[in-house]
Amino acid sequence: AQKVTQAQTEISVVEKEDVTLDCVYETRDTTYYLFWYKQPPSGELVFLIRRNSFDEQNEISGRYSWNFQKSTSSFNFTITASQVVDSAVYFCALSEARGGQAGTALIFGKGTTLSVSS
Amino acid sequence: DTAVSQTPKYLVTQMGNDKSIKCEQNLGHDTMYWYKQDSKKFLKIMFSYNNKELIINETVPNRFSPKSPDKAHLNLHINSLELGDSAVYFCASSHTSGRLPGANVLTFGAGSRLTVL
């Protein structure tokens, strides 16, 4: 069975601090996708990144970076120099990759609420 | 143009009533989903349709019935509403072809907040 664990329920930081959100996943599939979504206080779900299980390269996008390690089944997300606008609930998610077959819904972790104060 | 649109955004109703939430996507995606987000923010898949065919049907009470008249629409009908049905319901859509750049990336609607009194 697939499972995503985000052990950190809430994190509070002060602006300009770096913060890492942890994500650990379980799957029996050899091919899968990992995702991060952001849910700001306004409530919409915003896609941040998708990572294929074959690609363990870390990725950086501005102040955001992701560290994917298959050996520890982790896909952690770091925000550098956090800002108040980063305050949101962040979800890690997992889906199977069935090579074009349907039926690959995302399984979400329970989310980490990040609060950034000024 | 809104990519995935849901209506209504807010719905307040009495226990025992029947209500529907509509969803439409203009992204040309072949798969649509309904997720439920509870008061603790936990997101759980309810249903998934691929080209109007039901693909995923999680353990959901049969009071919930999805309907997909075409691959751009997925509606959710709920009969005999209960207090525990209060939640935010998100519609989403995606490509499922694994080799497309955006495959399996779900685009979500803004959510429909259902309150059952």
C-alpha cells in the first residue's frame, strides 16, 4: 500500500530563516511520482513540483529546493530565506506511474502548516 | 479562463437534504477526480473518472454518486446529507499518459465548502 508521512504538523519560523519540510513515503512500485503542493490561507491547492522516481537529482527553483533520496524514501522540501507569503499548508503526495494507464490518483500526506512571522 | 471550475463555492444545507456540486475543466485532460478535505486538512481521494469511465471508487458511502456526462465534466451528488459530510470538496483533473510532461499533475479547482447543519 502507498503511504505518505509528513511528521511535522506545524512549523513556525521568523522571516529570512531557512526551513525544511520533511516527507517520507512508502510504495511497492518501482516507478512512481512524488509531488509537493501548497495550500495558502485562501484555500486553493497550488502545484509546486513533480519528481519521477528515476530522477534523483535535486531541484532548485528560486528560494525552493527539493532533496529526493530513494535510499531513505524521502522527498524533503526546503525554503530558503522564508517570507511571510510562504505561510501555508504544504502537502507531499505520491502516485503510481502506470505508463499511460488510468487510475493514478495522488495519495497525500497530512500536510505541514508553515507559519512565517515578520 | 478558470482551468478547473467548481460550483457552488459555498453550500450550507440541512441534514437529510440532497445536494450537487458541479465541476468543469477546460484543460483537455482525460481524467477527473473528487477529493474531500476534512477539518484537519486531510485530503482523501473519493472518485476518479477517465474519459467518462469510473476508475477509482474509494470507500465512500453510496450516498455519494459521481456522474461524468463527458470528459470535461464531473459532478458530485450527495443524498441524505449528514453532519460528517461537512468538508471542502475539491475537483481536479490531469493527463494520465505517463510520458507527457504534465502527466499525473493534478490541477485543482478552488474547492466547494459544504456545511451541513
